[in-house]
Amino acid sequence: MREHILATQLLATSPNPESIFKSPLVIFSALGAISIAIWWAPLASLFALALRDEQYTHILVILPMSAALIVMEWKPPAGRSGWDATAGSTALAIALLARAADVRLSLNILALVAWWMGAFIFSFGSRAFRRALFPLCFLLGMVPLPQLVLDPLVGLLQQGSTTSAHWLFAAAGIPVQQTGTLVHLPGLTLEVAPECSSIRSSMMLLVTTMFLAQLLLVSSRRKMAVVAAAIPLSVLKNGLRIFTLGTLATKVDPGFLTGRFHRQGGIIFFLIALAGIFLLFWILRRGENHNPRVPGNGSQNAGSTD
């Protein structure tokens, strides 16, 4: 009799297998595993591209940053409705059709992100989707930009970096002339080639700033302001790098143009730009009347402005 009572209590407290399989997290995990199987080849190509080409290095940090934001701002889902299941299923179907119909990498990854969004709606509901809208849309950063878009961006960075370096040389009293992406110094001409445009560090700075803005700020206007500031700051830090290399080459040793500092010194100027971003965060946060975003309450203030 005692054993029967203990068995009854154990069954009452043990999780119901049927409820486990209806768990939103289990459903989302299953749909995520299915997506990995379906999009395995495009994902492998994407990460190979990110490791091979510095123009796409930032793609490697998008997924972990997005997942971190979702986890830190997570709230228990408020339940699903019939509309949530319909919307989620529709997004899943569209993503699957796009995967079957197109072989280009950009559209394949876009379809994968659409699948993840649809799986999130289907599993957790539209309310949870709205709360996690930014980190889910942040996943769009995994979509590799086509060269048709990337080449003009690199050109703008080249021109901006050349101009900012020109200003710095002039401010330092060094005779300088600029012709396109060429900087003419006494006895030396520097060319800001596409590979010197700092596209990798610029994209990393922009992505990092967006992540930190969502994490540390409440006001939408302040978030947009700090993200907008990251763009010219990225150009200025590359101009500073060109100015430093040119000054060292003309005043100290021409070997600086081909040495280790030229090849690996970019991280120093990235950290300088990041320090500027943190200073801007410090200034903007002082003006906010809300508590800093913490796990569990970030979504309450996500849409506030000042």
C-alpha cells in the first residue's frame, strides 16, 4: 500500500511526456534542428565565406549576439493563438519554398532567417516575437551583401578614409595633397586601396555598437544616435591609422608601411574607436531616467523614446 502511494505521488510530480513535446522551447528546438539539416550546405558556405573574406567577418558574431540578447531579455511566453500558428506556418512554408527555388547564397540565408522567425512565432507566439523583434531582425546581418552593394560601400570608405587622413596631416602641419584615394606627402605617396578601406573593422564596429545600444540604452532615439555615430567614427579611425603609418614612414622608418604594425595594427585603432563609442554610451546613459536594461525587464522599455 505504501509503495502504491509513493508511486502515485511520483507519477503526479513527474512531467507529462505529452506536455514536454508541446513545450514551446522543444518545438522551437525541433524546428531549429530541421532548419540546420535543410540549410546545412548554405550555412557551411556562409561560414567559409566569413572566414575567408574579411568583408564578411562580422557574420560570425551575429548569431551569438542575437541569441545573447534574446536570453538576457527573455520573458515567459504569454501563450499562442490560432493566428500565431497560421502566421508561423506561413513563414515556414515561404522559407522552405525559397530554399527550394533559389541557389544564391544571400537569398538562401535570408530564407533561413525567415524560417527562424516563423519558427519563433509558431513556438512562442506573436507577443514574444514582438518583444524579441530587434534580436530576431538582427539576424538579417547574417545575410551576405552582394558585391553590387558591397563595392560602393568599400568605395565610400576608401574616399572617407583618404579625406580624413588628409585633414589629419594638414592639422599636424605636414604638407599634403589628395588626388582621389592617393595622399601625397613629401617624398611619399600613400594609396588607400580597397583592402585598406577597413571594411572588416567598420562592419564589426557597427555590429558591436548595435548590440551594445540594444543592451545598454532604453531610448530609441539614443540608440539610433549612437549607431549613426559609429559610421563616421569608423571612417575617422581608419584615417587616423593612415595618418599614423604615413607619419611613422616619413619621420621614423619607411618599413612601417610594410611591417607588422601595418598588417596587424588595425586592432589598436578599432579599440580607439570602440573607446569613443563607450564614451558616447556613458554620456547618453547619464541622460536617461530609466534603470539600465537588465535581463527580464528590457522589453518593457524597448519602444520608449525621449
